[in-house]
Amino acid sequence: MSAEDQAALDAAQAEFNSLTEQHESAEELPDEVDARFGELEAEIERLEAKRQAYDPADIARCGPLSSSTMTALSASSAAL
């Protein structure tokens, strides 16, 4: 994950936590707050997926995957 993506993830998580604290006793959230929670959740999920997509440690250990490698892996899995 790039430093820019990590900073964006940290900011989104911080805002999510802040909103949670501000509205933890509310029985019902205002529409704009509820919408912002949804936006933050989507952004956090998107950034977390980038983190898990290609871990540099895995690439260093195993090498990069190419589309032909993935096709071969898919074909061998389908044969099982």
C-alpha cells in the first residue's frame, strides 16, 4: 500500500471513529451522518482491499503473478 493510500485509510478510519463517538448515544442518525458512514465504510473497504491485493512480501517471496499463471491455476482448479 502506498503512503498516500495509507494516509487516506488512516484519515477515513479516524473520521469513522470520531463520528461513532459523536453519535453513539443517538437512537437514529441524521440522514447526512448515515450517508457519511456509508461513504467512509466504502472507502475503508476499498483501501483495505488494495492492501490485501498484492502484498509486497508475497510478491518478493513468490514473484509476480501473470495472467497466464492465473489462467493455468484456474484451469487446474477447474479440473479438480
